[in-house]
Amino acid sequence: MPLGRSPYAIRRGQGPVFDFANGNQVELKAGREQSGGHLTFIEGTHMPHTGPPLHVHDDTDEIFYVLEGSYAITCGEKIFDAGPGTFCLVPRGTSHRFETGSEPGRMLLLYAPGGFEGYFEERQREEARHGGVLSVDQLASVGRKYGMNLVDH
């Protein structure tokens, strides 16, 4: 069977966890290795009023599925008020971001094709190396390696 084409299952808390200086956390459910390069699937836990800067993925589609909390999801020119059960598809090349509301939130995120887990791994290493939250320039530098470009940067 080709890599990533055999059955695969993982329980909550069993995947690699990436902790960030702003209190947010990402648990990798499946990445390039498990999916044969087809997708990256994560569960994100986000502290209130946090989220990435406005950005674009050059060659990756992204999906958000809100499990808990509320988010303001910007996708292109639209802003969605997203609560539990909200699904949002962000086609590659579309500017987007999200911000958690006044309570912590939790969502599933899917990236296709796979490989974006490398961004989370490298971001965690860079935060440890720099002793905390990365500057916008540092985030932009890490993101560019994975086809993520900050808007207006």
C-alpha cells in the first residue's frame, strides 16, 4: 500500500502538540506522512482575542470547523461570525484570518495538500529560540517557507 493509504486513527491527546507563547496550542492529527502528502489535519485551541495575521496560502486550501467558542473569520472581503458547527472553506490564494472571541475556542483545521504541519513545528522552535511570541517579521519569515504570505508585509 502506498504511504498514507493504509487505515489510520488517532485519539485526542495522542498527536504531537505544539504550544505557542500566546497560549494557543495545536495538536497534529495527521500530516504529510500519514496522508501520503494529501493533507494536514490539526485541532487548534485558541485563547481569547488571538489569531493569525491576515495571510494567504499560495498553494494550499484551508478549512475551518469550529468546535467550541466563537470566532470572527475573515475570508477575502467577508467576515463570518462563526460559532460551533460553522464550516468555512478558504480557497488557496484567498486572504484570510480568524480571531477568537472573548472566551477560548477550539476548531479543526484542514490544509490540502499536506505539509503545513512544518510551519507549526518551526514556529514552536523559533519561539523557544527567541524566548516568546514572534514579531510579525519573524512570523512572515517562517510562513514564507510553507507558502504562507502575510498580507501587506
